[in-house]
Amino acid sequence: MRIIKYPHPTLRHKSKPLRKVDAELKQMIREMFELMYEHSGIGLAANQVDLPYRMFVMNTEGDPTAKDLEHVFINPVITKRKGRGEDSEGCLSFPEIYASVSRPTEIVLEAYDLKGELVRYELNKLSARAVQHEIDHLDGTTFVDRLTPAALMEVRADLDELTYIFQRDRELGMYGSDEEIAARLAELERLRT
Ligand code: ZN
């Protein structure tokens, strides 16, 4: 498992809800946490590790010893949104790119946990922002899609650089064609969604 970077096509994939959590999926979630900590992230969505599943992991401290802050959200839905605020965001799929994003500041999140139980959280500040950023990933949307034209212009050169690296790696055979990637995602979806 590895973190894929912009403009990998899986980052544009809109994921379908999971209908089962099995041992293999739990192992994937464990690996997602490890990758997230390794890269000093606070959240990681399944798309970012090339999986078409509606789930993400989060630890707003990014601290592997803070187990009480470790969360897995399966089939998450935001049921309420309130307020609006701007703050800087980054993303493990856009290394070293940071930009200010406007979002609701308070949300209510409903999701399933690993035990299959429905959980409900009222969130604000960083956790509300992180959850919205991750759910965006599950819909194939990235934080860069939410920038103002002026903010987008500021990161344009960095995005071009990532595009260049992706195309170069693709020519080296690191990724399949768009068709091969889509076929693999469809096969994974068939198993669990
Ligand atoms: Zn992200």
C-alpha cells in the first residue's frame, strides 16, 4: 500500500458505500493508519491509497500513541453544517502544498465504526475541517477544487510539478493506464460495495 498523489485518477473516483467489513479490510485500515503516521498526516481517505471504499481514518493529533483519538469512519455522512471559516489545509496527496479553504465550521457526522455500530459526533474546529476534507476525497473532490481562483493560481506551478512527476512515473510503469486503474477499482468494488 502506498499514498497516491495528484493527479492519479483514483483521487477523482467517487466511492460507493461499503456493505461489509471483513478481516482483509481491517488489515487495510491498519496499514492506512501506519501510512498516515509515517507521513505525519491527521487523516487519510481510502482513495488516497488507491482503494474505492467509502471510509477514512483520522487522528487529529497525528500521534500514534494517542489511541483514544484514532477513528475509522465507514460510510460517513454529514447531516448538519453550520457557520463558515477559512483555514490553511494540506493533503498527503499534494505534498508541500498548503492553501486556505473556506468550509462550514461546525458539522454533525454520522458513520459506522469498525464494530458496525452507528456513531454520531458533533464536531468543530480542526476535526470538522479534517472530516470534510476526507469526505470530499470519497466523492473524488480534493481541497484544491475548493480554492478561490487567486489561491489556485498561487499553487498552479506546484500542481504542474506534481503532474510532471506523475506522468514521468507513469511512463516508467509505476501506474497502469486509466482503463487498467478503472478496471481494478471496479473489481475491488464488486467485492465489498
Ligand atoms: Zn487530502
